[in-house]
Amino acid sequence: MQHYLLLVGALRSLSRAEHPPGMTLDSYLLRALSIAGWAPSFVDCAVTGASGPHSAFVPQLGGVVADAVAPPGAVRLDPATLSLLGALLSGDWEAAQDSDDRTQAQASGVVAAYTQYHLERGLRSLEHVERTTA
């Protein structure tokens, strides 16, 4: 039932142009993954639970991780991107829409990587949604 209500809400938002389409998609994907049990962590370490904020993002480990467990070459996210991702996950549209284009583009890449990793397949439909470009 939660998935259905989430989908209806996202489609309503798209049809009414309440938010940018790319941000609506990113929020939908994060929240759908969360409902399915794959909620990403954007503050505390996804491995150790150490209080954040942390900047190393590793989709395979469930989100941001502490430096002590971050693998070499882990993507580092700036605080604005982590804040946007948290806002998209929680549905805080006021905070999400205050972000700039570069931050939105980086967040979209993170959402795509996280989603595709957990679904174990690429999402061809991502290229059909209007995205903000940096």
C-alpha cells in the first residue's frame, strides 16, 4: 500500500508540475528504496553507525561511511549534496528546492548509482526524465 501511495503522489506531483521532474524522480526512487528496506544513510555511517556527518558515499555499503571504513576511491559528497539527498528522502521540498543546479546534478548521479546498484540493473528510463545539468 505504501508503494502505491508513493507512486500516486509522485504522478500527481508530475502532472501538476509541483516540483522539477528530476527531483520528483529522485525523491520517488529514494523513498521507494526505503520502503523496500534499502534506506540509504546520508548522515551516520552506514557500516558502523558512527555519528556523522560523513562525506564518503559508497552505494554498496548503504550510503555514507566513516573514513575508517571508506574504501579507497570512495566518492566524496559535499554537505549541500548530502543535505539535498536527505531532503529528497524525507520529502522536505522547501529545503530541496533551495539547492543549486550543480548540487541537484550531483544528487541525481548519487540516486541513479544507488538505485541501479540495489536493483542490480540499469534503468533506461532515467534518460527520459528532464534533469538539471551542471
